[in-house]
Amino acid sequence: MKTMSYTESRARYAQVLDGVVNDREE
């Protein structure tokens, strides 16, 4: 099992939050 690096997980988390915000803004 490969563990995601801290930066990688943070970037993915930010991407998901971005999508949620964009959905709510529409």
C-alpha cells in the first residue's frame, strides 16, 4: 500500500473543496 505524501493529499483535498465551492456558487 502506497501512502500519499502530505503535499499530494493536501492538493487533492484543496481540489475537492474547490469543486464543492464551485458547485455552491452556481
